[in-house]
Amino acid sequence: METATQVGSTARASSAPAPVQPFASDGTLGRHLARRLVEISVRNVFSVPGDFNLTLLDHLIAEPQLNLIGCCNELNAGYAADGYARAKGVGACVVTFTVGGLSVLNAIAGAYSENLPVICIVGGPNSNDYGTNRILHHTIGLPDFSQELRCFQTITCFQAVVNNLDDAHELIDTAISTALKESKPVYISISCNLPGIPHPTFARDPVPFCLAPKVSNQAGLEAAVEAAAAFLNKAVKPVIVGGPKLRVAKAQKAFLDFAEASGYPIAVMPSGKGHVPEDHPHFIGTYWGAVSTSYCGEIVESADAYVFVGPIFNDYSSVGYSLLIKKEKAIVVQPNRVTIGNGPSLGWVFMSDFLNALSKKVKTNSAAVENYRRIYVPPGIPLRREKDEPLRVNVLFKHIQEMLSGDSAVIAETGDSWFNCQKLRLPANCGYEFQMQYGSIGWSVGATLGYAQAAPDKRVVACIGDGSFQVTAQDISTMIRCGQRSIIFLINNGGYTIEVEIHDGPYNVIKNWDYTRFVDAIHNGQGKCWTAKLVANWTLVRTEDDLTEAIATATGPQKESLCFIEVFVHKDDTSKELLEWGSRVAAANSRPPNPQ
């Protein structure tokens, strides 16, 4: 087993604790919180200032290893912390009391659903105001200050209300360590008058705390491995499918080792894309029921045994509950539990331990891989274009595929980009993120900001629909201010296309913007930003040649700039997978009530 994880081990040498100074002037709550964030590898904190958090922000700015990034609104600050956590392992945001806290709620709920440790810090009321029956601004006009706390209780795994210096050290450390252990967001409210007051508990740099390792129940582990090995070794054509909880379990290496030992074909669930190397010779694609990548669904659903590692089965990932998967054929491996067919379900068995032990017991079986290779036909290419033909979505994504490398990361917004990006074959080390469980439109703008800030060595390629962009567009400004060099493809098709395919109506049509000029206005000549507009209208037709030229510019002369490429496509130009998925989800949504 691994030894205890020392949270501060990733901090740079320059952050080594200073000699003990019992009453140092900087021994404050604000200093302690800043140092703790640095210790857990947070280098950028996303914030929106408000009068209750200003003093705390001063202390975060004073920490030389922290960079405070001001966002245009709290929702985007939360989305940025989400994106940062995806690339870095943990993220943080700071907002003000209630008006900020309730604004960031949606982003924190998304992080909770996606199992991301985000430290949500709120500047709270003066400690003297608690219990006084006073009414404060930024509240709903009641002397009870707990409305915000109650909202956060259902979407965070720990809540700390720090209004007393005596227990502030313990509350902050407990909150941060809980976020890391549970891989979920936490809420920390800090009274506005406390960050700068010295206190003996903060008299020295924080001692790096340890997270106790999670150790599997040995008897349960052995029983799970024996049962799983017997189950799999009698199968004729087993497969393995990776899911999104591979990340929270930190089991990507164990998954790959098991795949190597077993010889099984490797598929991923849609929300598991990016957690499994797609350049592996046994990789067969995305398993998503009726909208799986070609030949992958047939191999998975015809298998006589499947190992689902870290899956989430919901109505979206199951295509309206239409997966042709049988429980009695499945081994489901969750971060701390293994269930084998209709048989045993063993808890406190951790994913990495289980996969590593099973690798030593399973027999190599490549029958399903050989079946896949027999039936596989390489994908076709988009139809030959006519002269001056308007751009098609499949042509756009053909060129996006050609852009990708190990120095790229793809962020796919909710919508048809989900389906088109799933078909991208990721090169080794290419990142990939999307928000499938929560599916909040607009997430990708803030997430692109956060991910790019956390991974400056990668160039983010974000695919965002026009409807989603309108929700969170402002923080393009923050990307420019931070000197980011992401490439954003704004896909302008006039509305909420994913919702059109589920249930159409006039509410799915949006007011068109001149998106390129909007970004130019935000740029305002400050920072590096380049825009291109590929639009078809009555007087001008922009074609594949123009797209090729725009991409060449974005990856050449403008490679150090934020590049925004607006692509106009027909409102009905969608992936075939969205058409199929939308009809099945619509059927699931419209089921009549069960008879009473």
C-alpha cells in the first residue's frame, strides 16, 4: 500500500516553513489559508470582490505563490475553479456573502456532481454580528445569516463557518483535507474582520498535514478478486469499459495495467473520455449505447462479460435507459466497492487495489479484440465539397481532429459538441473535459479559463455553441487579461440545438449576436486576441478553404494569442448521434405516469 500522502509535498522548495516565531506579525488566518492553498498545489484563485471578502483577498494577494484572478461574475469564477481542478487536481474560488455565494452555487453543484475538489471560500459577516438580531446588507432581510450555509449543505461535503479565531485553524484544515479525501467541494465562510488578526494558532507557517491512506479490507479484497477472476476466466469474449470515476479513484494506471494483463478490448463511457489512452492498440472507442462510436457498441453489448470501472449510469449516459447491458454479465468497480453480476457486492475494496490484484489472477483473453478487428471498417471522410459550399459540421471537426496533439486539451460544451468531440481520436497526453453529469450550458467558458490557467503547457481547443456562449461570455475578457492562448470555436447555429432534438419549440431560438465583434469589443486593443468569422449569408459564402486558413493563422502567426473563430452552420446540421440520442432521451422524458 502507498504511504500517507503529505499534502504539502508538491510545494516548491522556496515554500519551506520558516523557523518558529511564536507571535509573528503575519501569523494570521488569512496567511494560514493562503499557505494551505499553496501546499495543496493551488496557484491560481478565481474571485469576485465584495465588501465582506476584501481583507481576505489582501492576504491571498500577499502570498507570493498565489495568483488572484478576478472574474466577471461568481458563476464563471466557480466554473473556472471547476476547470482548474480538472487539470490540477484541486481548485479554489473566493466570493462575497450571499449575493456572491448564491451566485456561485450552480458551479459548485456541478463540481459536486463531477467529483471535483473545489474550495469555495466566502467572505462572511463581521463576527460580532452573529446572534445579534441585526439585519445586514447582501442578505434577504432576515437576521438569520444561515440561508447561504443551508444552500451549500447539499452540494458540498463539508461546511466551515469561521467566526471565531480559536477554532479557525481546525475548521480550515478539516475543510481542505475533507475536500481532498472525498474529492468533492467544500464551503468555508470567514468573517470579514478575522483574516488580518494575529492569533497563536497561526504563529508559524502551517505544518504540512497528512491524509491517511485508504486501505482496502483485506478479506473483502481477496474475496472480490477471487470471485471476479472466476467470473472473467470462464468468459469467452470479455471487455473492459472505463468510466468517469477513474479520476476520483486515481486509478488510471491500475486500469491500464489491468487492460494490459487481461488483453481485453478497452472502451470508455462518454464521461470517461480522456481518462484512458486512446492510442492503446486495444482501444475500441466510446461505449454510449445506440450512439457509440462505430463497432464499439456491438463489441461491448455482445460480450459475455464486461468490467465497468468507475461508471455513472444516468439517463444521458444510458441514452434514455436503452443500454443493452445485463446485470448478470457485469462486474461494476466503483471507487470503494465491487459488485459482481447478481452475486457478491463487497465494500471498502478500493479500485486501484482491486484492479492491481485482479491483474495477477486474470487470464489473457483477446477474443473480443480480434472480433473488433475483423468487423472494423475505417471511418469515411466527409463528402467531397462543392466549390463555395458552406461549411458543414463534419468538415469542421475533421480539421479540429488534425489540430490535436499531446500539447492540446479539448473542452466540449453541452450540446452537439458532446457528440462531435466524442468522435475525436485523442493523441497521447491530449486532455479532454466535458460536464456530462450536470450538463450546465455555459460551463465551458469558465472551465476553459480555469483549465488553461492550470495547464499553460497545453493549448485548449474549446467547442462552444452560440446558446451556451451567451450564458457566460464575459470571461473571454479574463482569458485575454491572463494572456491565455486557447482556441475557441464558436459554433453559430441559431439556438439550443441539443434541446431542439429532444423537444422543439420557439424557446429554442435565440437572438443572434455578432459574436466576433463582441469579442473584439472585449479585447479593446488590450492583450493578445485574434478573431475570425466564417459565415454564410446572402452576399458572402465562407468555405472549407477559409476554415483552413483561419486554423493556419491560429496555429501559426497567432499561436500566442487567444483565438476566437466563429463558424456559422445550418441549424439542422447536427451529428447523427445527436439525432438518435435526442429521440431516445425525449422518449424517456415523456413516459406516462405509472398506473396507481
